Amino acid sequence: MTKIDIIHDVYDKLGFSKKDSARIVESVFDIMKDSLARGERIKISGFGNFLVKEKKSRRGRNPQTGDEIEITARKVLTFKSSQVLRKALNG
């Protein structure tokens, strides 16, 4: 499913214009991006949690050459599904 598919579903289910549906979806994603960029956790009841975690720098290995390299510290986005979503997926 793509962002366009979500916009079409909002258009079909809620009856907003396609332009308004696109603005709604874009606004929700922008709010989520901004919150995650500030390090906030996003909890959507019945769906799951989005959380930004810090990964430390570490040693790694280049699989092509076998040389050791330094993997820099970075932030990663994690998602943990809610129990309600897991039950819906697994019947």
C-alpha cells in the first residue's frame, strides 16, 4: 500500500475531496515525522508504537573485502505492533 492508496481510501470512505484527503494524509505524516524527529514516541491505540532508538557506533566488516570498518552511530525507527493488531493479523 502506498501513500496514494491511503489517500484514495480516505477519499472513498470519508467523502472528502481528493485534494482534502491528500492534505489530511500529508498532515498526519508530517505530524508523525516531526514528533519522531524530536525523539517523541508515537502510540496509536489498537495499532502499535513507533519509537526512535539510538544505536552506538560499532565495528563491522565489509562483506566484499573482509576489511574491518567503523559503523557510525545512528538513529533507527522501530515499530512494535499492539496486541489488537497482532490478533487481527493472526486470526
